[in-house]
Amino acid sequence: MRGAGVGHLSGLVNIQMIYYILMRTLNQPYSEIKNIPLNDALFFINYENAIQDYIQQEMKKKGKR
């Protein structure tokens, strides 16, 4: 399938992460909003970098085998 790379899905994933974070914070007092897991927030912010890091780690694993 032509053009079905990871880049085409990034917009959808970002929308899903925004929705996930909003649903977790909806109807919660501010004191609980700041308790969003840090990994969730960092994943959303650094999504593209996380993909590149994952690919590099997998390449290193395959190289060591």
C-alpha cells in the first residue's frame, strides 16, 4: 500500500492523545489535573522523537543479535 507510512498516522494519534488527556482532566479539580502521568504528557509532546528513538533502539537490538 503506497503512502501508508507512520507519518500519515501521526495526526490521528495526536488527536487521540489530546482526547485522552482531555477526558482524564474533565470534571477534575485543578489539584488533580496536575497529576496526569508524566509519561503520557511527554509522549504526546515528543511523539515524533519517541518514534525515532524506538526505531533506533530496535535497529541496535537487531544489530546485536
